[in-house]
Amino acid sequence: MGQQVDNHINISGRIRMQAKNIDVFYGDKQALNKINLDIAANQVTALIGPSGCGKSTFLRCLNRMNDTIDSCKVKGDVTLDQRDIYSRDMDVVELRARVGMVFQKPNPFPKSIFDNVAYGPRIHGLAHNRQELDKIVDLSLKRAGLYDEVSERLNTPGTSLSGGQQQRLCIARAIAISPEVILMDEPCSALDPIATAKVEELIDELKEHYTIVIVTHNMQQAARVSQYTAFFHLGEIVEFGETEKIFTNPAEKRTQDYITGRFG
């Protein structure tokens, strides 16, 4: 069961975020039960499991996106660099700047490519002049692997890009405000295989600068991009550990059954 999983033995290096005894309710329905998970700094942690098992609900606990759902109640503790993100003195706007999010469907703003990336830095006052803003936009597009494709047309609408480019634009937008953690909710599910490969390559590069948590239905993707994997089932974590071990030698029969396609 989820509460018996010891997630503290597998992490090497620094822990960036930590979830302890997380319960989530939508009205009377419990969606997550006693989730305990350590998230390693500058690593990719994948959350896998069948639809409706609580992966995305848990992901949204990490930057308090569940706060926007009236019927949702979260119990337990989540810390970012040992600071409780649910404490009264936590500024949620600041939290979401530090813990950015990339959604399943690319959602560029109806603005130019430049203004999509510049939006966050402008709101958070990260650039004091146009020169600094240009620098932030260029660096974000470079880190998102998009700069070479769009540098000549920064004034064209972000919505004019292909699906894969739009998703990388959304990643550039997320990293423009210098987050520490990037949450990705099925970032490739709407993309073709070539665009998916580019985003996966990008995730591998981004972990040098950021801590990444990715929800994915695609187990091959989890195996390719992550260092740690948590298998969710029916609102609990069945097993958590190094990705290689989870996929080649899982400790739990349910993990083995899911990975070999016996259910889910």
C-alpha cells in the first residue's frame, strides 16, 4: 500500500521537494491516499500509472494548482527546499514562479512568440530594460531548443507554430521566469513522434538547470527521460525508486503487471 512505501532510501543527492502524507479529496471522494515522495534536485522524476490513478492530481499539489478547484481539499505537507508551500505566509504567485508548469496541450498566448516568453519576466519585474528582456527571451528560447527555428520571426503569433514548436514555446515561457522546478503534465501526448523526440531530448538537457517532474502515460518515455519513477495506482504510490530498477526489477507484482501491460 502507498503508506508502506519507503521513498527515502532511493534518492542520491539533494532533495528539492518533499511530499509527506498527502491526502487529496474532491468533495467526499478521496483521490490520493498518504502519498510520500522525495523529488531529487536536477533529476527527472516520472509519475506513471493508469488513467485516473492520481498522477496529475499529485502534480498539481506541487504548485498548489489544486487551490483553483473549489471542491478540492489537500492534507499533508509539501516542502520546497524545506519550506512548507502550504503555509499561510507562502506567496502563491511566487511559488508558481519557482515551480513552473507545462500542460498536456500546448497553450501559447494569442501574442507574438517574443511576447509569449516575455510575459512572465514582465509581470515579475525580472528585466529592468528592453536589453535585459531581450536577453531573457533569447536564453529561454535557446534552452527550449527553439531559438534557431524562430529567431527571424519573433513578432509572428505563437499560435502560428507547429504543435511541437508550440509546446517548446510553452517550455520557454515556463523557464523565462527562472523556476527551480518544472512540472510537466503529459507534455508530449498531443505531439507527433518527431516533436516528441525533440521534447524528450530537451528534458534531458533541462535537468542540468532545473528539477523536473513529468506525468506520462508512455512508459517508454518514462524509461528514456527519467532517473526516478513513481508508480501510482488507485490514489496510492505502489512503488518508487530508480527508473532502471522499476522497469527491470520491480519489487511489487502490481508494478510488474502494469509495466508488462497486464492492466492499465
